[in-house]
Amino acid sequence: MTQLTRVRASSYALAAALLVGLTAPAAAAHTSSPAGPARESHARIPFTRATVTASDDGSYTVRWNAPGVRRVAVEAGGRTVASGGSSGQVTVRGLPAADRQWFDLVPERGGSLRLADRLIDLQGAVNFRDAGGYRTTDGHWVKMGEIYRSDALDKLTTADLAKLRRLSIRTVYDLRMESERAAGPDRVPTGATHVVADVLAGSPAFTTMPTTPEEGVAMMVEGEKFMVGGDTAKTAYRTVFGGIADDRSRAVVFHCTAGKDRTGWANAALLTALGVPRATVMADYLASNDYRAEANAAALASMPAAQAAVYKPLLDVRPAYLNSGFDEVGREFGAFSAYEKRALGLDAKDIRDLKRDLLVG
């Protein structure tokens, strides 16, 4: 099984977990793409869930559920490529090659959704994916194609950079430490702005390496807490969220080395601020285990068994890690809204503006 097959299989698993849960996601309208501007939907969007999953053979599986709707048309490239009822699953083949294939789900009544597979397929990164495409508790959807999250960008190929340029990546936020940046400087698309937002500078959590698996877990938990309350972490994330709030800065990508911890908290905080349910936030966070499965397995296989057991907690994302971050929000700030204001520099008006810009439906 190839890496891409594994990733696509994990996408199916994530989609299935979310689709059957209480917090089903849906991909959202996209404001700009190489194919031209998407239709902006201000009507109520009837979809309670929807996903697109790409396959190695170039086909796409589109799933949706729209209670009370009798017919849904699936459009790609301006033409109808499939249709179905209120709930459906179709496989679309024969579409021309594209950097990212977008689908419009058009119900007989109500607003439409623009969907794409969440993963951006790159040669030099395995965890570059759309931060959006999730349904909020009040029935809106986070737009896709605006904010991306990723692992390190130092190994991007020339073809990767060209693809990201065509996807209109304008700002890259580098969450890594100085030593990481020096060892692997970012490669960014032509015309994109590179912004350093060092989350862990000054953190005591990573000064010594663990010697047991338990110490490894404790290190990750303490690191997550620092991402919430550490002074440099608050400064870094304030920089990122200030840029996200600036229309001129999109499309935006924030990344660290593996795209799972510092990046994971950034996206968890963003989705929470936008009103995405905690279970969906957790599923998005844990998806790094799937996207990074092959890379992590290769790293562990290169170590003696005892060393691999110690390092595995460092390569994983686990519910306990993210939960420790949310627990720290409660302990230090009392409420997430207070964290938004005091740590991220976002007041109630900023949050309203962010929702206006990044949500549809």
C-alpha cells in the first residue's frame, strides 16, 4: 500500500468517524480557486455532513446528508457529474487533472457547499491539509481554501512550490524553534511572506529528552500546557491569529516540524473560536496520526526497540495531549473566551469578524 493510499484510507476513516458522530463535519464554500470564485451561499445550507475523498486512481468519492432535501446535484468544473437524494455517496471518475478538485453540492433548495479533499498532495510534506471544512454547532461551515496547516516545508519540491503558488498561499507562519529553522529553512512559494512565530522559545518542557515512555507522555502534556500559557507561545499565536484576521493575508498556512503539536493547538484554537464542536476538533487533531503513520513508522523502525518505545509518545498525538491544553485554558483563563482575549488578542468583535469571514451558511 502506497503512502497516498494509506493517507486516503485514513481520510475515509476520519470521515466515517465524524459522519456517524454527533458533530458531523461538512466541507464549506470556497471563495477563490484556480477555477474562479465560488458561489457565496447566504441561504441556510441544508447539509449536515459532506466529504470528498480522493483516491490513487484519480477518482473522487463524495458523501453527503441533507435531511428534507429530495435531490442534490454534484457539480465539478461547472457541469453536473452526479446526483442523488437527501443522503448519498457517489464516485466520480474521468475528471481532468487539477491541483485541487473542487465539487459543488447543490441542493434543490437552500445554500450549496463547495468541497475538496482535505489533503494537499505534495512530494515534500505529508501533513499539509485544509484547516477548514467542518460544521459548527450552530449549523455554519468553516470555509475551505483559506487556512491550511502543515508539517515542515523545508523539503518542498519545485513542483510543490508551484502548486502552492497556484493555490494562492500568501503567508507562511513558521511555528518552529530557531534550531529547527536553521536545520531546515522553509521553502515558500514565490510572493509569499514568511513570518516567524516561535511557539516554544523559552519553554522548559523540551530541555531534556525523556528516558521512559511515561516521561515522554509527561513531556508532551507539559508542552501542550506551555502552548496555552507560555509567554512566547501567547506571542506567537497572537501573531498567527492577527494574520488570519487580516483579509489581505489569506490564503494562510501555519506549520511546525511534524504539523501535529504546535500546529495542532493552533488549529484546535481556531476551530474552537469558530464554534466547531470539541469532538470534531479532537478528530481533526488526531488525524495527524493517520497522515503521519508511514513517516512515524519509518522513524521508529530505525531505532532499537527500547528507544522506539520512549520516542513513540513524542511522535503520536493523543487525546490526553490536546485535553491538557484545554484544561490549561480553564485553569489559567477560566473560559475559552478569556483565552481568546488575553492570549490571542481577540475581543468579541474580532471573533464576530472572524466568523463572518471564515464561515458560510
